[in-house]
Amino acid sequence: MTAFYEGDISLSVNKTFYFKLRQFTAGELGLAAERICSKVCGSEYSVSTNVSRKLSDGTNLDEQKDDVSLLSAICDLEKENISFHLTFAIKTKYGALTGNIISVYVSADSDVLRVSVSAASVEQLNEFSSVFASEFNLEAILKNEVLQKWRSKGYMTSDDVADLADRVTALECDRAMSRRLTCFLSFRFEGRSVEYGRMVKQFLELLGVRVITGQGYEPKPVSEKVKS
């Protein structure tokens, strides 16, 4: 959804909540959204809506309105392949959005209702999410239950992706170490050459190169040390 904002750019906080999926009656979603706006935001605020419907051929159909009328006919989000985005804000006469803007994204998957809330402060986010759950008559689910439910259906969660990324990184590091460059550094073991040799060795090691020198007594010529 495209929106224009007035005033200075400010930081926001966000959090995702999980609830048991339920069917809604016709008009219930819109009425609940308006009640939430009145209770949390105030009379000068209004709700704008963006609804995304995924068609059978994979196409996404997006609709946007400055009110909640698009929600009136939505009853079963998962069955109807619908997600929606609500923005609670003060709209100026020029169409810009201002105030302590609250943004909510709602989607359904595997009998789970996922609600992502973005607000201007932690206090506002907590108050809003509490009122949201109450007005929509939602029952919260622990995140671990959600992850188990999704995994049982063969879905990869964000935690699974992060774990996989860590494993790949570890494997790449092991591979890089096994293929680490090795060099033999030759220098005279007396005078200033010793200090120069130490500095070059340290520089190469910082670049990840394994450095071998002939320094240190062994009863064989340097040429044999190089070969070994």
C-alpha cells in the first residue's frame, strides 16, 4: 500500500502475534477495526485498508480504500486466500498520513492467524495488540506451537532458515580452512632479515595464509626443508 507521511521521520517498533484461526461473520472485521480505532487512536483517526487476494492462477489482486468497506464480505481468510493491511492514522486534507501511525498486517496459514503490528512505541504496540485481540475475539497461540504446526506440514520457518544459514556458513568455513593457502617463507636467520621475516610472516597470516619457515634448527639443508 502506498502512503504519504507528514512531519519528521521517526522510529517504530513492531511485533508479530499468533492466534487460532477463526471464521468471521459478514461485516465483523470492519466493525471491529473501527472500534479499535476509536478506543486506541481517537476520533481524529481513521482506518484505511489494503486487501490482497491470491487467485487460483497465482496472481495477486490488490484493492485499497480509505475506509473498512473492503473487509465487509471477508469471512474465511485462509479459504479465500486473503490477507489485509490496516493503517490507523490522521489523514490531512492533502491526503498525507500523520499522527502516531499504527500499521497492521493480517494473514492466515495452516489454521494460524498471523498479526504483525507496527507502532510508534512499545506502550502503544502493547495497548493496541491487546485491544485488537479482544475486539476480534482471538485466542493467542505460543510461537513454539505455531512452529511445530508449520513444520508438521513440511514448511520451513524463519528459525529453520536461520539454522540452515548457520550450518552452511560453518561448512564453508571448514572448507575454506581445508583449502587454506600455504607458503614457505625464506629469509636469512640473522641480522635485520629476522625482523623483516617476522613482519612478512605476520602480514601473510593476517591474510589467512599458513606460513612455514626454515627457522629453527634441524640437521638438514634449507632446500630439504622447503621440499618437506
